Amino acid sequence: MAQPVVNDTGIQSVNTSKQLKLKEKIAYGLGDVGNNFLFDLGQIYLLKFYTDSLGLSSATAGLVFLITKIWDAFADITVGTWIDNRKNIGPKGKFRPFILYAAIPLALITIVSFTNPDFSLTGKTVWAFVTYMAFGTIYSISNIPYGSMVPAMTKDPVERAELASFRQAGSNLGLLITTVGFMPIVFMFNSESTGYVVAVSVFAFLGVLLQIYGYANVKERYVHEKPKETKVKLMDSYKGLLKNTPLLVLCLVNLFTFSAFNVKLAVQVYFCQYVLKNVSIVPYMGFFSIGCVFFGVALVPFMVKKVGKKFTYIVGCAIWAVGDISAYIFADNALIFIILACFAFFGSSFVNSLNWALVSDAVEYGEWKTGNRSEGVVYSFFTFCRKLSQAIAGFVPGLVLGLVGYVPNAVQSADVQQSIRGLMFIYPSTLAMATIAVVAIFYKLSDEKYNRIIKDLSERKDNVSM
């Protein structure tokens, strides 16, 4: 990796004349495959592990998600602040070392989160809280730098959209493989608890390898280090967030879309097992529906070039909403469910891909608006809102299932089945439509305005260095 050079403004730079190579884009995407091997296990299977193996009530399990994700949200802000105030940045870069050093601890705590200790019910409840809070904290240390790194890799908006697409492809490949491969490993063992530990261990090991590969093959080209004599007050950074309108809009719609997406992930196992009465279709559903995401991810850069990020985002939400509304009405068997799930996941891929490009744009907007560049704080505030949506996504299904009388591993009543169907389809489609309205009305950072901002920032820095 090229050594960074510090100029009089406290901004590090390296040779930026070369564009991102395909290998680097692939490595960035594969890093998120590894990351999602660990993250998706909690999003998809942990709620069911808590209720059906650990023995927690659905309401208690939902409360674990609610409280731990709120904890995670504040951990994100803390880590983002830590990153932005780093001094003496070495050749490894500003963000990459976090990815390297957190990989193994993250894998270990993921495995621990899926163990079933011989405790009382109260002890198991405490165990669930402590282990998942620890997971969330370590995940923040790994994931906040990973996401914050995009502005340090490239300033070109098309390359950022491409990186976002590769990241989303990696995210969905991780989701696809965990959806298809996890439960078959669990079912290989007579004891479900043993099966969970073995399956998690396999994915954790692979996750570490992929994260280290991603770390080794990406570069930071635009490393902004604050001068040693300068320290931006934390309160000033937070006040600057309130002036960053694109970021605030993006955070709001992510409360909608990420909550919707994660509720679908958490409920899909229940839907297949208790409504369609065929839990064995989960891997097939994952293979086809999440596989369709790759078509959407590949299409995003082309769409962005033709119609811009904003319109592409809206189109994705519309496809998603139509798919889920149709599934609510028609998905009474496995084939129809899988076909409509493919359609909905295809639409969601537009949204999830562009989130990472849009938050990178918000970094420059914030610097242009306030004069203070804070990649870590901006990205961590964005993930703070996403963690709040995860808290909602974990709490709502558990709460609803508890209220309607869900009984683990039993035939469910008509009310329970209808509630599962509503959580699976009505909840996400409603939030997708709300997202369309908010983005259409309130998101004003067009691609043309972004290019003007980049030009203005470049001129400011040239004037300072003269």
C-alpha cells in the first residue's frame, strides 16, 4: 500500500490518479460476505433460537433484541467518534486496522451467542442479553470503519455506486449462503442446540477468512487526518449532523426499509414452518429470492447513470411494495411464495445497494455545509438509525407473536398464522410505500448538486494549501 503523505492542512493523500481495479471492488464485496456470515445469523436465526431452543418467551426474546440494538446504536456513535479523532495514522490506514483486529473476536462472540448453557430461565435470559450486547459492540468496532471507508477509497460518484453494488452483492451473497446452508447443518445433529453451535462455528470461521481477505486487498486513497493540535468538539460534530439534510432523510427512510427488511428475515422461518407448513423450503426460497438480488445489484450502476440515484431508489421501493402486497394476497403455496419473494427481493436490492453510496455522498455534503469532515460520525449516525430499526425489527415480531398466543413447535391458531402473514408482507410493503413518499418529497441532493459540491470542496482545499 502506498504510504500516505501529510500536508499542511492535516489532510493525508496518496496518488489518486488510478481508478479502482476490479479486484479491489470484489475484495470490498467479499469483506461484506464475511461480515454478513456473522451478522445474518443473528438477524435470521437468533430469535427462533431464543424461543425454540433457549426456551425464552417470544416477548422476552423480542425485548432482548430491542434493548441490545439500542445499546448497539450508541456503540456505533462511540466507535464513529473514536475513528474521527484518531491521530498518528499509519500505513495500514485510518479504517482498515479495525477490520483486521475485530475479525476473530467477532467470530468468537457469534458462536457464544448461539450456545445453550445449563442455566435457569432467568440465567438464560441474562445470558442472551449479555452475549448479544457483546456481539453488537464488537460488530460496531468492525462494521463502522468498514462502511466509513468508502469516501477514503474514491470520490467518483459512479465508482461509489459500484462499490455500493459490490458491497450489496457481498451482503446478499452472505445472506444467500446463510439462508441456504445454515439449517441443513443444524438438522444433521440430533440435538438442535449442538447443531446450532456447529453451524455457527462453520460460518464464523469462513467469515474471518473473508474479512481478512477484504482487509488485505482494499486501499485508502483519501485519508483525512485532523491536525494534532486540532480536535473538533464532539458536540459540534453532532450539531453538524442536524444541518446534513440528506443524511437525516436517509436515516429516516432506513428506519423504514431496514426495519421492514429485517422483519421479513426474522419472520420467514416462522412463515414457512407454521403457515406454509414446510420449513424445508427456507433454503430454496433463499436461493431463488436472494439470488434475484444479484440481478438488481448488477442493474443499479446502469440505472444510476441513466436516471440518477434518487429515482432508482424510488423504483426499487415500488417493486418491493408490489411484490409483498401480491404475496399477502396470493402466496398460499411454496411456488407462488418463492416467485413473489423473488420479485420483492429484487426491488429491495436497489434500495439496499444505494444506501451505502448515498451515505458516502452525505459525508461530502456535511463537510461542504459545516467545514468539518467526519466520516465516522456521519456513518455511525446512519448506522445508529439502522440499529434502531433492527431493534424494532427484533421486538415487533416477538411482541406480536406473544400477544396472539404463539406456541413454539406446535400447530398455530388462525390468528397466529394471520399475524405471521401480516408481519411478513403488510409491514414491509407499508414501510416501502412510506419511503417512496419521503424520498420523493424531501431528498434534494441530486447527482448534479453532488458534483458541484465536490468541485467546491476541491477549490476550498486548493485555496487553503496555497
